[in-house]
Amino acid sequence: RLIKRWAVGVKNVLRNDLPKKTLPTGAPKRLISQQLMARIRFLAVFIGLLPAMLFAAGEVYRPVAVTPPPPARELRGAWISAVATNADWPSKPGLNVAAQKEELIALLNRAVQLKLNAVFIQMRPSCDALYASPFEPWSEYLTGTMGRAPQPFYDPLAFAIEEAHKRGLELHAWINPFRASRVEARSSVAPNHITKTHPELVRRYGEQFWLDPGEPAVREHVLQVVMDVVRRYDVDGVVFDDYFYPYPKKDAAGRVVNFPDDASWQKYGRPSGLTRDDWRRQNVNLFVQKISQSIKAAKPWVKFGASPFGIWRPGYPWQIRGLDAYAGIYADSRLWLANGWLDYFAPQLYWPVDSPQQSFPVLLNWWTQQNIKGRNLWPGLNAVAVGKEWSVNEIARQISITRRQPGASGEIFYHLRTVVENQGLADLIRMQYGQSALVPASPWLASLPPVKPKLMVVENSRSSLRVNWETAGKTAWLWILQYRTNEVWATEILPAHQTTRTFENSKPDVIAVSAVDRV
């Protein structure tokens, strides 16, 4: 309609139909020149108004051969603990269902505000479950009593996955494989807990009970538990922390107490021909390898990770001193990484940069050198120490060092509530991260990119623009929306359910959308 009005105006000009005074016969030539100039000026106004008229009708968008800048890729994660002092979630045992849901949603919202992109949530602390397990009892950390289901009933893991994915967050199920009880336990043991159903598989060590990794039935039971989670829930990953064989304890005389696995050693260890220490390491190695293979066979896109003690052995590298995880808890985590059994590796580097015998950058550099398969390496950072052992600037230094370290691609904070409740730390992380980032890719899991989406303009007015997009084939896990305005690019990472974007009072020069899959 506006273009038609413009065309009519131009036609009138060309026909000399301008509004004008009647000129007397023999009028001076200068008046005729003024009349001609008036026509020209009028025509110029109409022509000059054309872009504005077109803008009022909407900018014209068409496909263009412009490649947006690659989006940032950096793992920005946090642990969500269920059992520690000042636990993340639930904040205390026995909260009602509404309060549990409210707490978790609040934590996930804060994670998004901090520009995190993954959470690692504790779902199996001690052969119990914060989800509807067919094999193990409900955790007391959820309901206050082991074996008691939430009322009204809901499945916390399914709820957590749904809420995390709504926000574009990966959710990894954090599982403790062999611990069977904790000193802090308050309720009585449920009848279907493994210490009751299969006491022959359980060993008492100090004040705690542990499954014996030397028993094949133990490894099979934990495998069954892990694969139940993988098959029934839409988790993005499964992660073990640093507990395999228990950390060594000492008796009153200061001597290390041996883990009481004589029965399994006599039955399975001695016939193997291995030393007892090598046999224990082999038990854990076989278990880790089997978990890795089983996950890949069931759901190749589900990532398997470990977050072991940050020191492999004292002397590696030469100046490092501390617990010998290889000999003390029989965790040969360097082997798991070197063999590619893990999709990501998050060593707990909970020491400061300037610690001479446990230096954060020295250990980080050493671990990247062991990563010969090129898996994702994301060090764990000790957020709990901020305000106690060191200042918030220590975390800033560690993030900076990680970003400069070839082979490292992000970090995981222990733990989320500590970050959320420390305003200085939260402000620092938000400032460090700036724009959103994708989780680093895992190309060994899949090499084909997702199908290119189709981008459409669906509303284009004077003041707003709305675009939609869709893709054929499998549903995308995330969308990358990028747009350029005045030569400056902006990037947004959007969850799968969001397939539209409205621009109010601004219209980018270029708009691009890409699909992201699970790996």
C-alpha cells in the first residue's frame, strides 16, 4: 500500500500535477525555474522516503553467505551434593516435596544466571537412591528415613533432568560406586539395603561399611545400578568421584588398617598370580572399563566421567607430595584416561596455585600430558576454600590458568551452593564467563553434525522482528542463535524447546541458527 502511494506521487510529479500557484502569462524565467525546482524537490522527498516506507513494511531478509564466528566452548560445571555439610540439595533431609522442588529449581536458575552449562548431581551416595530405584532403597537424605518414598510421590532424578534440560543445562548423575554407609547416617538401615540383603558382599572398615570390589557380584551389582539409570533416564552423563577402595585409616598405634578383603583375596586374588595391591587395582580397572563399554553399547551419546583424587602418585611430577591414590585407594586413574575409557576427566585439584607440593598449574599440566586420547579434561576447583583458606582471586587465577592450558577446556566447582551463597565468588564467575558457552564437543562419540535447520521470518513490522526455526530428523539438543548488528556479533544458546526469537526495537543485519546435538 505504501509503495503504491509512492508510485502515484511520482506519477503526479511527472505529469506536472504538483500543487502550485497559477503563473501569469509571461512570468519571469526565474519563477519557472523555481517551479521546476519545486517539482524536483518533491520528487526527491518521495524517493528519499522509500527506504523508510520499506522499513515500515519490514526489512527484507534473504539467505546470505555469511559465516558467524564459532561459539565459545568451555565446560562450566558445578557439583550438587546431597550429603555434605551445607549440602546443595536437598538442603536438609525430610523436606516436603514442594520445598525440594523449589530448592532445586532455584539452584538451577542460579546456575543459568552464572552462565554454567552443566550440573553433576549426587544420586547414589551409599548404596541408596535419590530416585526410584528397583534395586536400592530411597535415601534418607531425601525423605529423612531410608526406604521411605517421597509423598506425594515424584521421581527426583526425572524432575531434575526435566528442569535442567528446560534451561539448556547438561545433567550428569553422580554415583558413588562402592561406599555402603556413612558415619553421618541418622535413620535405621532399610530392609532392602545391600548390607541386609547381601551381607557377604560388605566389609566394615573403620566406622563405615563398603562393598568389596574384589567380589565379582559387587561389580555386577553396581553395573546393574548404573545401567538402570542410563537406560531409564535421559541423563547426559554418569560420573564417579574419588571413592573406590576406602581412604586408608590408621589404628591407635598409627598403623594403616588393611581393608578386610581376605575372603575375596583367597577366592579370586591368590589364584590370579597378582600381588594383592595389583589385584585390587585390577578389580577397579575392570569395573571402570566394563561401565564404559556398557554405557556406550546402550546409549553412545551418554558421557562417562570420573573425578578422582588430584594426585596420581607422589613424585608425578617430581615436586608433588601427598596421598598416593594409586597405592592407597587402588585408583589407577591415569590408566583410565590413557586408555580412553573416560569421556571426561575432572581431577580434584583442590590446592592453590602457589602451593609448592600440590601446585594447581603443575598438576593440571601433568594431567593434560597423560591425556593421550584427547578426552575432555576439566579440573575440579575448590570453591569451599574461598573465604576460609584463600580469597576469591585464587579462583580467578585458576580459571585463567585453565583457559591458557592446552588440553584443558573448563572446570567444575565444588560445590554449587557454596558458589551461590558467596556473593563475591558468584560475581567473579559471572564476570569471568560473560556470554554463554557450549559444553566442549566429544567427537569420538559421534562425528556427524546434526541436520541444518531452516530459518524463517514470521513477523516483520516497524518495531519488531520474529523468526522461527525447525529441523528435519532428530530433535536438536540445543540451538545456537547468532546475530550481527553494526558489525558486532552476539550469541545465545537456547534449549531445544525454544524455536522462536523476537527482536524488539532492533533489527540485526544478519541472523543465523545452528543445531547442536548431545555430543
